[in-house]
Amino acid sequence: MSGTIIIGAGQAGSAAAAKLRNLGYEGDIKLIGAETAPPYQRPPLSKKYMLGEMELERLYLRPIDFYETNNITLRLGTKVDAIDTAEKSISIQGEALSYDNLILTTGSWPRRLPAKIGGDLAGVYSMRDLADADAMADEFQVGRRTLIIGGGYIGLEAAAVAAKKGVNVTLVEMADRILQRVAAPQTSDYFRAAHTAQGVDIREGVGLDHLIERNGRVGAAKLSDGSEIEIDFAVVGVGILPASELAEAAGITLENGIKVDEFGRTSAPNVYAAGDCASLPYKGERIRLESVQNAIDQAENVAANIMGQDVPYIPMPWFWSDQYDIKLQIAGLNRGYDAVYERRDADSDAQSFWYYQGDTLLAVDAINDSRAYMVGKRLIEMGKSPTPQEAMDPETNLKALLKK
């Protein structure tokens, strides 16, 4: 018996391996990762880890001896060269490893700036993995100047860390507003005000023209509005791409990532995919969910289906972002919303934005409001939609909405 090989030792890969053992899988499990660190959490990299509030060992998803104890072969610092779906094997530096089942949890890559506009200059960073965080750590010093390129959550989290460390921050966003792709104007307004209050210079509708070299590294930036700013380093946060190169080379069908069905199966026999690299069916369309919870849930679902349970995966999307002392929790997907309503807690700084499509609740952005988040999440999972008037009324007991 060849067992199961998992390519990608991140959140999804680790979850799949652990779930297989938990369900009684007795075959060989190989978990292969390109990084040298054991499976670790990525979200804290751009938050607590960069701020020095979380030690490296606390990033690890499981104690290092977990893998040996559970008879999971962990191969780190290992690059898989190819997949042969006909032979049911993978190749690593000329070594062929056979599999009965293959799970692709290869994650995603950050979009990079082209070299022709300075993307390859020293002092230009992306925030995606532990190596990225460690490489830029010494840059965050009081009085230095940085340009954050991109006003999504990654860019805003990097801006928050830099500002808290005393760095002078300029953030540019090509779209008309920060968070335009993922949030309503109300949420954008909230975070714009929060960052401006911390001294961050946010420039919307402005992109990067090119970076300028000074003494062998980035030293300035020319922006699309013609302005030029002096900087000491730059952080690029302009989105991610699914890491689907191995699958593509093996002839596995792609569609904005590795295409899987509701059971996590790819177009190749006995090959599954989960996490950021996978595109899955959701309410009549195909999406990729770039979140920790999806990585875990989808990977565990794949493990269950390898064990013969044949359970379709129904994602329950939720996300979060920490910036300064602000905790944003998002339940649901706001795709197709036509109205947004605001709920405020008169006795605290808690507030939330509720997205509706007609009479249907789609999503909730909860800001320092865990109750609104929890209730909103449960309502969406239950398929219940309170009227906006009910949900927004500060006199309404939110938990009571779950019983209607």
C-alpha cells in the first residue's frame, strides 16, 4: 500500500494529515513542504509575530513531535518536481514516490511587482510566509519611511504594524477606495479613519508607477499621479495567486486555481485539492476562499472522503483582520449585496455592517463586536434573515434573532 501523499505543509496539509489519522486511516502519510519550518499559522505573521508579540514556537500548528507520534512522515525543505497522474507517483530530485491518494494543499503565491518597475530591488518585500516576515523585520524601525502598495487587508495590516513601530507610512491603492474589492464603503471609511488617526498617509486612486534605486536598493517611488516620495523600504500587498503550477504541468484541470468538485476531487483520479489553491463550487458559481477556516474545513472534508464518507463540502465562510486595537470579524460572503445597514452599540465602540441582497442576509462585518459576528454567522448558516429594522435596532437582543 502506497498510502497518501500531501503536497503543501501549511494549514490545509497539516489538517488533512491529522484528520486522516483521527478517522482511523492506517496507511502511510507523507506531508511534504517546501519551507524548512514545520506547519505554522500564517495570519499572525503580519500581526503579532511582526510586532514581537508571538514567539516562533507559538506559530507552530502542532508540537513537532505530533507528526512522529501519529506516524506522519514530515519532509520539509523539499520541492516536488512533478506529478505523474497515470503512474500515481510524484518526483522529488529523481526519486519517485507512489501514492494511493494525493492531496494538493499548495496554497498561494503573493503577486510580485515586475522587475521593470523595480520589483526586484533590495528593500522590496511581500508578506506571505515566515521567510518574508523575518527578512523585513529589521526594516521596521522608528523614523524610517515605507510605502505600502495595496489597500487590501494584507496592506492595511502591514501599515498598522509599521505605524505601531514608529515607521512613517504611505499607503497607495489604485482603486477608488481601500478594501474596494472585499468590503462596503462603510467598512472602508472606518478603516481609513482608523489609519489616518495613526498617522498613515492613505492615497486612494493612486498607483505605483515605478520604484527608484538609491545606493543599490529602493530609495524612492514615483506614483501614478506624478508625485515622488522618498522611502527606505516597500511592502507589496496586491493580492495572491493560487499555487497551481504542479497541477497544471500534470494536466489537472484549472479554473482560477485547481478545479475541484463538491467532494474535493480534481480531474485526476485519486487526486484531491484543498485550501487557497483550490477553486470550488459555491451557490452556482466557482470561487476560491482564501481563509484559514476554509483551508482547515475543506482539507478535513477531503480526508473524510478519502475514508469513504462521501460528504459534500458546504463552505461556511468567515474571515478576520487585526489592526491596532481593532478586531474585524467577517461572516459570510457579501457577493451581490444591494444594501448595507449599520448597527452601533451605544455603550461601546462596537459596530457592525450587515449586507443584504433584497431580504436575504449575506454577510456581516463586525468591528470590535463579537456578538454581532457570532449571531450573524449563525443566522447565515441557518439560512435565516431578520429584517434590517430588527437587526439594526439597538434595543434588539441579537441572540433572540436566532430563535425566530
